[in-house]
Amino acid sequence: MQIKEKPTLVLFLHLRYHVTFQLTVKADVYSFGIVLLEIITGLPSVLVDPEPVHLPNWVRQKIAKGSIHDAVDSTLMHQYDATSVQSVIDLAMSCVENTSIDRPSMTDIVIKLKECLPAGTCETQLVSRSYKQKEAMDADISRQFQLLISGVSIESNEGTSSGTT
């Protein structure tokens, strides 16, 4: 059983923009949900299989068959936290609800995305990595400065250990 997309919602959002030249906050939420799904699946927003299928409907079909792994981009080779991915898929699907009032706010999306991050990718880890990169850069600058004041050319030191300027 194939789920067919109701093109009226997509068409309505598209027409509404062309008539009013204004995007709504909830239309942005819908678009963000599509982007999340594109990232997770590695697929475009409309699939041709052999008929056009909208990505949220394709994801619903895959999930209905019992596993999120069928919906996740195969190039990830199952190297992801399934619970986090399931949470992001749930969030993305709530973003693409047919009625705008059923979609979350961007504030709620940010909060939920932070909750979806696996424990190993918290902000302190990112800060720590950035700090280590800064330390490595500082050490390299210090080494280059020491070479400069000692009269050793930086180029000659990188290629060989001999040579002065």
C-alpha cells in the first residue's frame, strides 16, 4: 500500500507565498522540517519512485514498516545513535504537519534538538575541542617565534633541521 501525497498543502503554501509575497513563521517551520528530513535521509524533498512522492510521506512509509534504519541515509552505515535519530525524525515530522497550528515553534524546535543530541556531543565537548585547537595553534606560533628569534629560518627548519638566516 503506497501513501500518496496530498499535493494541495504544498501547492497552497506555494500559492500563498506568490499571492502575498510573505512567508509565515509556520511555513518556515515546515521548510525546516523538510531540511531535517533531507539531512537524515540523504534524499531530496520529492522522490520519483516511479511517481512523485513527497519526502515526509516516504519517511512515514518506511517508519510504518517498523524501522527508522530504512529511512536513514545508508552512507551513515548505522554509525549513529538510533534514539537521537528517532527523536529528530519525530521532530521533523511534527514540523511538516498539514495544519500549521500543529507545528512546533522554532524555539521549541531548538530546545528539542538540543535534547536530541547524544551525550557525547554536548557543548562542553565542542568547547574543549576548540580549546585544544587553540592550544596547538599557540604552541606552533610559540615554536615559530622561538625559531625566528634564534635566527633559524622557518622554511629551512620545516624541510630540514639545518640552516640559518
